[in-house]
Amino acid sequence: MKRLFIPLVLGLCVPLLQAAPELKGSPEELSAYLATLPKTTQITAQAELRVPADEALISLQVVTENRSLADALTRNQELRTEIISNLKSQGFAETQIQPSKFSSTPQYGFFGDKAKSYRVDNIVKVTTHTEKEFQSVARLVDSLGEVRYSGIEFQHSDKDKLKEQVMAQALEKVGKLKLIYEQKLQVRLTPINFREGQVSLVAPTTDAATQDSYTLREYPGSVARTGGPAKAPADPGATLFGEIVGNAAVTVEYSVSAQTPTR
């Protein structure tokens, strides 16, 4: 078997060796050939944009428990109705309130298959645009014992505009680098292709299961501090909404040519 295997391997290597191009000629001929090859280069730049979020999606968990499943469901519905009515009376639009489907979990005792009680969970998500609305939602958590603060997701109402802005910043950086290379290396760069990297918008989130506080972001005239969701900022310049961070990367390919001397 070994004697048959070695020639086979050598036979497979021959096409690979023959596939490599071979350049022949004098140094002058090779220089002339290389001069005809296209010369290209790539410039890559990244940009980051930070702006205050103008929306906060607050999740409220409505938890009711009773020995009767029907009573637990009824109480949960009453609480959700009270939450919605309370918010609407304060000027919240119906589109700002999103109740989700409930889930029921039987609670069993140590002995027997009969459930001793039933727990019903429901998440109500409320979109707030101002700190006044934020505080209205926070007061519901304080006043209703069966309503729990579950978390916050910071958002921005015009994500497309933010993506355009951070992409424009990345392209501006590419343009500045292009001018530097042209001036310092005495070449002319002409764009022939580009590649857009991933554009992302990241917003901080807080989950009540792992974090029961939030941070007030520092902006001009604000004071950073931490506290529970019911506390208002001490400084009117502080915001409860955090910030949105946008990132973008752009790669532009250029053809390289010598600059024409100016007279």
C-alpha cells in the first residue's frame, strides 16, 4: 500500500505546482509589465455617535396569586385595567400602552397533586417620551403592591436619521484620510468601490432581575446620580432616558495614480 500511495500524492502535487504563474524576461521587461498592473488601496474608518434617547419603554410586571385560578385571573385583569385607566387619565395615548398575554403557574404543596394556589403573570409595557410620563409610571409601581418594575429599554424615535448621521461621519473620516495620503504621498486617489460595514444602534437596558437601579446620564448642566425608578432628578438638566450609541464602519477602495505636476 505505501508504494502505491506515494506516487499518487506526487501526481496530485504536479498540477498544483504547474498552476503557479511564471514570469520571464529582463528586469526592464518585468518593470514595464508591473507598471501596467492596476494599483489600488483601501481606506477604512469607523465612527461613533452618542445622542440622548427620547423614549423609554418601561416594563411593568403584574403578578397576582390566589387559591382560585379564576380569582387570580380576575384580579390580574382588574389591575391591568386600573393601570391603563390611570395612565390614560394623565394623557397617555392608547398606543403607548402594550399589555401582553398572561401566563399562569400552579403552586403545589409538599404533598398531593392538587395545586394550593395559582400565580398569574402579565407584562404591561409603557412608552414614555418625557420625564413627567416616566414619573407617572413609576408612581404606579409605588402605589400598587402587585405591580413590579421589570426593566427599561431606551429608544430613539428616529433611528433611520441616526444611522445616516453616523454613516456620514464615517465617510467624512475616510475623506480626510484620503486628502492626507494624497498630500503626503503625492498621489491621486479615485474611488472605485466601497463596502459598508454593520451600522448598529445600541441602547442601555436595565433588568429588574439583575439591577434595581438606573443611572442618570451626564449632559451639559446635569448631575449623574443613581436611584430607584420612582425618584426624579435633582437637576432639571439630568435625564432619566440614558443615551443611544451608534456605530458604523466604511471601507472605500481607490485606484492610485501619480499626481500631475502643477505649473
